[in-house]
Amino acid sequence: MTNRKMLTLGLAAGMVALAGTCLVANEKQSDAAKAKQPAAAEKAKEPATRTQVETSVTTNGNMVTERRRETTTTTAADGSVVSTCTSESLQSYPVGDMSTAGVVAAPGAKADPVSTDAFLGLKFGDVFKADKKDIVRDEDEPSLVRAKFKPAKPLAGFDDYFVYLTPKTHKVAMVCACAKKAIEPGDGNWRRHYLVEALEKRYRTWARRLSWTHPYYRFDVAPGRRVTACLAGASDDYEAVITAWDADVTRIADDERREMAEAERKAAEESRGKRMQDALNAF
């Protein structure tokens, strides 16, 4: 009887020890699993940061005011807002002389219509005549072809002039003036570049600044027509580039390029079929 009780107690103690061993093992496995959790899961718990930038340009007489508002919001993994930081910057400067004459018509005054269908003497949609060897492809404008030209009235300080054409009918879609060296802004008393001022008066519209790091401006001269002017660091080859383009003619270029690509595909398919048939006949 005593031996049986001792055996029973020993068996029970062994089972308790085994359960303790399994519990320790399970705890170790749990720790190992936690250690192997992917880094993405940990990153998901980190706060997320989102930045929103708002810009606006307003005019008052001959003064132009540019405002920039930047809001940075940090949110936790559950979507709650951790912090919000807002910064604003403002700069004002005069436009040209002390009057707006020639830029925006006075209230109630009758303004003459502004011609926007041409730039540097080339009219959008007109066929540009040039030797075939002078018309080349441009990798930056896959739907257009490019040619050099010389305007009747060149811009001071600008070196090269390019016209971009529809690939099949060679209609004028875009015109560029390029300067290899930076163009001086003019009188140092004004912060506005004289080229920007000239474009504003030419099209009777205010410039819209597109960059806070570069003197890069846009002029909405008419529905579907725009002029842009980057006056420093425009590209690897040029410091200043002024570009005018017509959206309707650009769409024509896209259509022509698709038609040409389809014609080239069919021609290649027919050529391959003929070569295959010739090979078949030879075999």
C-alpha cells in the first residue's frame, strides 16, 4: 500500500514537472515569435506625417502678393491626431511701374482684344515649312517633332529658338526661346523680372509663380493656351526658357502619332508576313 501511494505521488510530481517544462517551452516559443514579427508591423504603429501646401497669388493695383501656407499633421496608428504644425510665408512686390496700364484694363474701360494665336511670329496651327533633315524627334516631347528657327525680332540675350510640330502635318504646336546664360532682371530697384512684366503687359494677365525655389511663372493667356517662363536653371542646356503652346494642336499631334504608330505596326506585320512566306516557298 505504501509503495502504491509513493508511486502515485511520484507519477503526479512527474506530470507537474512535465507541465512546467511545457509551459516554459511555450513561453520561449512565444518570445521567439514576438522577436520574429516583421518590421512592417512595428512601423505600422509609428506615427504618420502628412504635409499639405496651399499657395495663392493676389493683386492690388501694382502690388502682387504671394502667400504660401504649409500644414504638417502627425497621426497615430489609430488615426488620432498627435500634432499639427502650420507655417505661413508672404511676399509682396510691385509690378513694373507705378500703374497697371497695359496689364489689366480699368473697371468699365473697353480693352482691345489680345492676340494669343501666335508667339515670336509663328501662328499656332500653321504649317511650318522646313527641310526634312532639319526636323528631328525630341525624347522630351514624344508626340512632337522639332525644328530650329530664327524669329524676325529676336529676344535680347536668347540664343536658340525651337518650334515643335505635329509629326505628320507639321503644324505649329509649341514655340520655345532659350538662353544659355541667365538673363539679368533689369533695374535692381524692382524685384520683378522685366521679361515677366513684358509678358504680363503683352497678354494682359498676371503671372502665376509655379515654384518657390526657381523663378518659374505661368501665364494663362487664353482657354487652351499658356505661356511659361523659367528664368534660371531651366535645364541642363539652358538657363532661361520661355515656352508658348496650344492645347488643341498638341492633341492633334497625339492623334497623328497614334495613327503613325499604327501604320508602322501594320507595315512591320506585312513585311514580316512576306518574309515568312518567301522563306516558306524556299523551303
